[in-house]
Amino acid sequence: MVTWIVVGVVVVAFVVLGLAVRPVLARLPRLRRAALALQGRQAEALALQSAAEELQQRAEALQERVLVAQQRTELIKAKRGN
């Protein structure tokens, strides 16, 4: 008698576990697609980050060239003014 009660409790526990796991297993394909989409977006973000860093370096170099051009312009104006 006790054996049947234990077997019944174990069977009920497995049924409850199966019912609890079923929705999660049903969502796995959507979760996988979402994970792949997030990985793709992460790769895009990394590419954009490196492009932004390159653009920042180019902007800094251009800023230095602008300063040199301004200094040259000031020198030319100073020479013409004398």
C-alpha cells in the first residue's frame, strides 16, 4: 500500500514537472531566434563602435589640420599687414 502511494506521488510529481516544462520547451525556438537576433545586433554594434572610433580619429586629425591652416592664415594676414 505504501509503495503505491510513493509511486503515485512520484508519478504526479513527474506530471507536474512535465506540465511546468512544456511551455518553456514550446518557447525555445522563439528564444533561440531572439538570441540569434541579439547576437547579430551585438555584431552590428561592435562594427558601429569601431567605425565611430575611426571617425573620431579622422575628426581629430582634421581638427589639427584646421588649426594649422588657421595659424598659416594668421601668419599670412600678419605679413600683409606689415
